[in-house]
Amino acid sequence: MYLIVTRSFPPELGGMQSLMWGLAKEMSKNFMIKVFADYQINHKEFDNEINFSIERVGGIKFLRKIRKAQLINEFLKENKVQGIIADHWKSLELIKTNKNKYCLIHGKEINHPKNSYQNKRINKVLNNVEKVIANSEYTKNLVINNGLNKNKVVVINPGVNSALELNKKSLNNVESLLKIKTPRLITVSRFDKRKNHEKVLMAVRNLKQLYPNIVYICIGYGEEEENIKHLVKELKLETQVMFFKEITVDLKNALIAKSNIFVMPSIVHKTSVEGFGIAYIEAAQYGVPSLGGKDGGASDAIDHNTTGLICDGNNLDEIYTSLKTMIENKKYLELGKNAKQFSSKFEWSKIIEEYKKIIKN
């Protein structure tokens, strides 16, 4: 039996939740597993449909962490467990066992100055596991540069489920909504500084001179939402930018599929960094190429000049020029075709084999 310990799990939505759900689901096809996850409202309906055991732990964050660790430590004493896979170094910090432990790392949670208190805390946990599983080469190098033994680290990119079949009604609704708007740019992400919506908007303002019917679709929510909307008005882009949040999965997928370029030239903001960028792969599944930023793990998700472009997200001219290059002569069509083929390597049926290799060794 393997334990999966996670703070992020469905029915809560999000990238981490999707990652840990995909991992648990694929692991359950090969091994007996038990998941220890944080409590979520309405979790019972979700949990009842799952063919493996999920134990939910509630309470305020600090006490929840302690209580979850106590439950896991007791479970380890009473049951035969081969290993533990955790979503975060904090999920392992209070677990006392000599069983094999494997910890996923994602980027921003380990991005603390070398020899700082937080860095020492992280390395104490990660040096005590069998393998540290980085989501990209960038994240691997980040944790090594911050003092972790490089022999501990292996890169396994996040997996994706097969793309959902597109809903015809949603596709028709999107086409009716967008009409003659082209080229079509899209970002699906939280509204925060790291995602770099501001510079994309500035690039759209400049591209508007060449492409008066250009449209930029923003799907998401977050603390920067009002600032971004204010900038749209300031740049007089009200007819070029469309905002969506709390929409159905069918509508989100239709909006992606009907777009030409997925745009997320992420930057490093304080300690926040894009460790991988599963959204690039989800767009690629629908034949949509991406523009990503050089700061972070986007290079694992985008094959530069083949499935999209990588640029300096801090440089407005580079964002503008990259988008212009992809739009001219509809280069995005060729890049999108390549992206769709490239995305198949990230399907969970293939990614799980990398986990199995580690566990067997």
C-alpha cells in the first residue's frame, strides 16, 4: 500500500488539485492506495464515487497539519505501507517513519534564499526522502542551487487527462460570441502578478494597430482582477478584452479551442514562480500553441519554435514581437499542430510509468 498525503484535492478546483487527483487515480490502477487529504465542503459525494480510501482532515490550518500527521503516524504503525508520496514538503514535516518517502516540488514553495530559516526547514525535510520529484528542469535546478543534494532529485512533468470532447453547443456559442474577432489570444490563470497580464495587455494595445479585430480572452479570478480591468480601460481596450470566470468546463474548453494563441509569459514575482505551467499543455491538447516566459519551467511545456515560443516576460518588446511572429502568415496553425502532437507525451498513462520506475528502484 502507498499513502498519498496532500493538502490539495478535489472536489476543490485548481492545478494542484488536478495534479494530485490524476496521480492518485493512476496510482490506484497499479497499487493499493490511501489518500489523506484536507477537508472540503461537499467532499462526501465526490469520495463515495472513488474506488480507493480517502481520509479527510479538517480544522484550522496549523492544527490540521498536526492532526493529519498524528493520524498518518498511527496508520503507519498499524498497517503495512510501502511508501508515502506527498504534494508538498510541509505535508511530510511531522511524519515520523523510515518508510520510503517521495515529495513533489513545484517551484514557488521552495524559492527561498539559501541558508534562510525557511530554506533550512525545506532541506531538512527533502534530504530525508527517497526522491524529490521536480515538475520541471527549472524547479530541479532551483532546489539544487538552494542546497539540496542533486542525486535526490528527478524530473517528472505533471500529467494531463485526455482532452475532453468539445461540446458543439458551447463551440457554437463561442463562435457566435467572437464572430469576426481575430486573431484570438487567451489566458487561463489566476489574476496575479506572476502571470503577467499587464504586459500582455500592453502588447495587445500595440498589436491593435495592425489587427483592429484582435481579441484577448481572460479566464480566471484573483487579487489582481480589478487592477487588470482598470488597465484595460486606461488602454482603451474594452472592445478587445473579454473576461470570464466561474464558467463551465465545456465553455472554457470551447474558448480555448476557438483561440489561436495561449498567452502566459510568466515572470518571477518576489518568491512566486511558474514551476511548469500545465495550462500550456491543456491548450496544446486542442491544437493551440503557447507563448511562455523564460523565467520558470515553461520550457518543459513549450518546445521553442516548434509548439510555441518562449520570451522574456519582463520585456514588452519581446512579448509584442513574439505574438506578431506567431500571428503573421498564421504561423500559429503550424505551431498548434505540433503542440497537439507534443501534448500526448504528458498523458497520465505515460507519466505514471515514470513514477513506477522510481518506486520500483
